Amino acid sequence: MLRGFVADSLTAEALPYANVLIKELNRGATTDSRGFFVMASLPNRRLTVVISYIGYRSKQFIVDVEPYIVTDLRALLSSTNIEMKTIEATGSRVAKENATDLSLQRIAMRDLENLPKGVELDIFRSLQTLPGVQTGGDVSARFYVRGSPSNENLVLLDNTTIYNPYHALGIFSAIDPDMISSMEFYKGGFPADYTHRLSSVLKVVTKDGNKNSFGGKAAISLLTAKLLLEGPIPSGSFIISGRKNYSDVILKKFRNNNSIPADFYDLFAKVNYSDNEFMQDAKFAVSFFKSGDKILNDNPRREDFTWDNSTFAFNYFQVSDSPLFYQLDLSYSTFNGEKIPNFSGAKGLKNELSDFTMRVDFNYVYDSKDELAGGFKITEVHTDLILENFRGQATNTSTRGVNVSAYAKYKILRSPIFGADIGARAHATRFAGGGSSVFIEPKTSFTLRFIPEVALKGSWGIYMQDIVTVSDENEVVSIFEPWIITPLYLDPSNAIHYIGGLEITPTSNLSFNIESYYKIMHNLAIVNDQKFFESDRDLISGSGKSYGIEFEMKYMFNPFRFSGSYAWMRAFKDVRGKVYSPRYDSRNNINLSLEAELGGGWVASAVWSYTSGLPFTQIAGYYDRLTIDQLSDNQFLLDSYNPFVLLGEINTGQLPDYHRLDLSLSKKIQINRLKMYIDLSVLNVYNRNNLFYFRRDNGERVNMLPFLPSVNFKVEL
């Protein structure tokens, strides 16, 4: 058996998704997000191993495989100045011949650096170029996957849940791309490792920091300034990253050049330790994350908003003498959000959430190449939700509960023709308490590959979610959505995924991917908009379904890289027997992307996107409502009438189609260890007037981003 680790020769950072090829056997593998790989069922002889990674020089090793001994290989690759011309596609098709990776996108940060930055590079906006992922528009980084709301997307930062990973107005995420090593994104059909979401999983893996020398990065855009420091410590490394906004020149573009008093920041720190004298083949990591946002209007007749996230995590990862990996994760995550109504007449809201999780996972590789994985997870969640009515009366919903679950799965990988992942997770309790409440999530996926160039894939699974957000379908701009534990009078939300796909790779630089899906959702927690009495329940149960088909093509012809995708989708919700399309039901989506290496450190790119019009609720009329509960001693009765909007049938209107072209030109300059990056971007090149919404109080039209040039500058040492 061969086991190895692939890393950067200068920083010792892990290189995720590197290609590993054994020449004599024409067999390959891919490193995981930690840079590790395992290859079993190898002949006992001398073998030639070639390891390659985009942007790095390939390296060849001679290893001797012996019976009943695990052979370790540590590969350090050196970076090159020219990226695309060093692509090693050899063995990439072999490495995926029986992988059960339907609906999975593995993304290394190097894959995103050449895309148009816009205001600046953002991981959530990069997801919105994938087929099956929708957005609410330029103003939001919030994403919707295959006809499901955003609260059904699980976002993990080093296995720690981030509950509201968006900055002010959602213009981009709270996770700075400079601190990220890689991402894994499941659009559906995710395995038993993950739970408590119905739609998708985004797993973000952060960098460890430079283990060999001290360094740093500083960057500035039209919106933010940020700084990153990293370097070695005895038997380990550290990384610290911080970002802060300093200007609202970009945010004004979302409000017709009216100033937006937004203030936000994010901070990340991580320390790693690994010493074989202390513990053989073990790695320890402690990390901290914090983000905060404020929108404070200097106007008492407008509401203010504040919210923040924080996490603290400990990770212990162990490689044993046998082909066994296991790890322990302890994490603490919080979210606090508040809407302060002032004298706006809006309802006040305050939400607090805390999440303490312990999880243990293991993975064992057999000589046959099959894998056995499993683990358990214990999560304690506490939520507080304080809501005000128009009379200023507050109701407090406080819930604390513990969920205990365990999973096991078996991956059949012994055959070059057929591969499968069969598993299940069992929940013993619900967050809301009420004694034991067993819920089983069975999941399975397969890959059938008769010839190396064509693979047929499929997956099926049942998914459960017992913590949800309270959201308003008619809300135009969602600042944040409060989280609550599903009360006992409702069953947990659950969904069934049916997914099928076809992957065609006629050549090493051309690939086609087709996926179709059908998703059924039950027991969706919906706000009761017909609550008239105190005894009426706050939430009611709804259902939904979505289905669609996605096409994607990728073609590399040096020095160009092209990708194109098309997605067609339908989504429906059923509440009290009334069926409607949710606000993220975008029927047609097209994304085209072209990148070009121009030489001399110059890179150009273009992205064109199209989305058919989203549903929205039209205004049916207005009436003057008497608000006598807000009368003061010096106020006349006739002055207490305020206009109130009457809305029509939910989401029966449709916005105009959306389309936009973005261009980018980047230059990399390197002087010894000093690297400088200059990114020039132009958003909405042909100045398309994409409608965002009409203000309901005065009818003013608000468009999305106009023609907007932008510049980003980064220095790295």
C-alpha cells in the first residue's frame, strides 16, 4: 500500500486535488483537501510515481512497495511562473474512473484567481457561476441551490458551521478567500458524513500558514483593505487574516448613489502543531473566526441592523501505522443578530444562537481499494428569538436541545467499472427534546464506467433538517434570517433527492457533464401568516418540490480555458394547499467563461451570465392605516394615518430577464520574493439596466450594478 502527502516546497502548504499517477499500472489517484492520498492493492515491486499539480512542476519518484508494509511518500512541488502551460492532465481520467462524486465540485483557490474579481474575489459569487446555483442578484452573495432556500445550505469552515456567512447586504461572504486552501461543494446527494441540511454542503478548508518562513499579504480594493500574516512556529505554523471596509463608493451603487452606513469586518487566526516526537503522524490545529456587521442609519425613522458570527475550533488528525485515518473536531459557533426599529414603525427582532459540536470520524482503506468510514456527532444548540409586534409587545422563544447521531458508509472501489457509496446516518434525538426520536437518513450513490471516456452516475438519499430560519417570502432585501429550532409540534423538515448524471471526457482537455435531479421536500417550517390569536402556532408545515437538468462543458486549448453551462429548473412550494413558485425559481440560467494566459504574467478573462426573470409579489394597492397606539400628547389623530401596502397573490409577477458581461485583466509582477498583483475589472460592460426592485413606499426604481470599473491591488511577501 502507498500513502502520501503533497505540499508546496516553499510554504509546506498542502496541495489539494493533486494528480498522482503510477506509470507502470496507468493507475491514478487524487489528493484530498488535506493533501493526502492512499493507493491500495498495488503489486509488490518497484514503481514510478508521477505527481502533478496546476501551476507546479511535475515530480517523479521511485518507490518500493512491500507486502504488509505501508509505504510513505512526501512530495514537495515547486511553483512555476506560468500556470496553464504546466497543466498535467495525464492520469486525471484514470484517477476518477470509479469515484462516486456526483454533484460534487472540488475547487482549489487557484482555479478562481483568474475570474473577474468584481468588487473583489469572493467564494460565494464563484459558486453562482455553477449550473444549478441561483442568486438574488448583484446585491446578494446569498445563493440558492436547485430550487431550495439559502437556509438549507450547510457552510462549514474547517468542519465548523457558520450560520450567517454574509457581510452587509450580502455583497460578498464573510470568509476572506486569501485564507482558503480549497473548497468542496455538493449541489445535492451529499454522503452520510454531513447532516442537518436539505439542499447542499459547502466545505471550506483553510490554509495552515507558511511552515518555512515568515510572510504576509496586503490588499486594497474600492471597498475593503485587508492584511494576512503567516509563518513558522516550533513544530508548526500560524496564519492570521483580517479585513475591514473603509469606503461606501461601491455600496452606493446599490442604492441609486444614496449613502449606505454599513460597517463590517472579519478576522481569522489559526495555529497548527505537528511533532513526531510528541505524537507520531499526528496533527493538531486551533482556529478562531469572527465577523461583525452594522448598518446604522443616522435617521430615527429608519431601522438599524447589527449581526456577528464567531467560531472557535480544535482539530486532531491522526494517521496510523495501518491505512487508517481518524480525526476529532470540537467546535463552538455563535450567531447574534438584531433589527432595531427606532421610530420606523417596523417590528423589532433579536436572534441569538450558540452551537457546541463534538464529532469523531474515521476512514479505513482495504487492500481491495474499498473504504469503510464512520463516526458520530453530538451537537448542543441554544436559540433565542425575540419578536415585537406593532404595539411594541415582545414574545421570546427560547429553546435548547441536543442532537446525537452516528453514521457509517462503505465505498466499493475495487472495480475499474463500478463504484458505489452506501451509507446511512441515524439520529437518536431531536434538538427540541421530547425524548428519543429516531430518524434515519439512508444515502447511496454509484458510478458505472464501461469505457474510460464515459461514466453513468446516480444517487438517492433522504435528508433531515431540524434547525431552520424564519424568513418572509415577500421581503425584497434579506439582511439576515433568524434561526430557530423546529418546535415539537412540527416534524423535522426532510427531503428526498433523486439525481442522475452522465460524464463524457473524449479527450484530456475536453469534458461534458449532464445532470438531472428531482427533489421532494416535506414538513417545511413556514411562518404562519394567519396567526390571529396567542394560541395560534407561529409555524405551520408546508411542502415543496424542484426538478431540473444541467449541462456543463469545459475545454482547454492553451493558452485558453473555456467553460459554459446551462441549467433549466422548476421549483414549487405548497402551503395550505396553495401552490406557488418561490422567489429563487429561476427557469433558465446560462454562464459562459473564457480565460487566457497572455504571457509575461498577464491574464485576461470574460464572464457572461444570463438569468430568466425571478418571481415577485406585485403591489395590489394602498390604504391609510390609523396607528393610534403611536399617538403622543402633542399629536393630532388625523396625523396618525400611515400608508400601508396591499400585496397581491404571492410571486405571481415576474421580473425582466437579467444578463451581464464582466471583463478582467490581471498582471503579476515578481521581484525575488516580492509578488505584486494588479486586477482591473469592468462589471456590466454594456451597462444593462437590470431591475432589482421598485421601492414600495415611493415607487422608485432601483437597478442592480451599472457599468462599474474596479481595481484591486495586492502585495505578497
